[in-house]
Amino acid sequence: MKSIKALCLPNNSSFDSIEAICVLQYPWNQDHPRVTEFKAYHNKEILYFQFKAFGPEPIIFVENNHKLEVRHSERVEIFFRINEEMSPYYVLEIDPLGRLLDYKAEYYRIFDRDWQWPYDLKIETQIHENFYTVSGQFQLDTLRRMELLHGNEIQIGLYRGHCIHIQNGKAEIRWSTWVDPKTSTAEFHLPSSFGTMILENL
């Protein structure tokens, strides 16, 4: 299984001084996608993460400001799973405004969108001229309580939906992923789209 390592760093660490631990890829055609970097580190209590998504001003769908509007917007996504059977797994979709679409799921694509992330989750977003960032933090005790942190390893999927345009409330999305699931079209709700994050010195 593909893996990345989140370093153990002091509390006052900054993403500006940390190198990306992976760059998302677009395996479904020959186009060059907008670059998306992912960074992460921990301090033995909190896991910090950041997506840096390059491109023009992000296209975001806002009508009633309902969390399901995130599905039709530019966004980044984190999947967590308890086991390889994905029973269950959890999805966090975050747009550049910081709106969160969170839900629990069972394989294959059985979604409970009334479910909400049950504990503290801090998210911060910033939109710049040529990129936007989505940063956040998870309490490691929360990940343990949810049976997502096993020893020092987390089974995780990382994705970006780059919105090309929106028409009639529907978005055309070009998908990027950390792990290539080896599918003919973009599909992430599969065991093959996950890798392992290793928390160093935990």
C-alpha cells in the first residue's frame, strides 16, 4: 500500500517551512491538472494538514449555503476508513469557503449524509491570486476513538475536485488523487484509492 509520513514537529511549526509529502495526480487522461500539494505533521496530540490547490479563482456554488452545495463546487476531500472492507468509512469534503460536507458511508456508496463529524475539527481556508489553501487539525484521541488511528498508521484517501464550470447548479469536475485506484474513470469510493499515513515517532 502506498504510504506517506507525517513528521512529529513542535507546536509552533508552520506549513510554510514544511515540504509537501505528496502531490495529487490526475490519472484519467493526458491533460496536465492543476497542481495540488498536501502537507501534514503532528505533535503527538494533534494532526495538522493542509491542501495547497493551484489554479485560477476557484468556482464555488452558493445558493442556500447548504452543506450539499459543496458537491457542486471546487473542493478538496479526505477519506478515512477503519479497515480494508470500508465498513465504515468517513468522508470530509471542504470547499475554499471552508464549508464542510461530512458523511459516513459503507461500501459501496451507501451514504449517510445526516451524519456529522462527532468531535472537534478545526478548518481554515484562504484564497490567494493563484491558489487556495485548506488547512485543519484533528485530535489524535478523536481518531483513536473512531478506530481510525491504529498504532501510528491511518488509512486515508486524498483528493481534489477542480471545478471547470457550473451550469444549472451542476459542476464539471476534474479529479485529482494521491493514490491511483486503477479505474477507467474517476472513482474514489473503492479500497484501491486508499493509502497509509504514518505518524512519525508517535
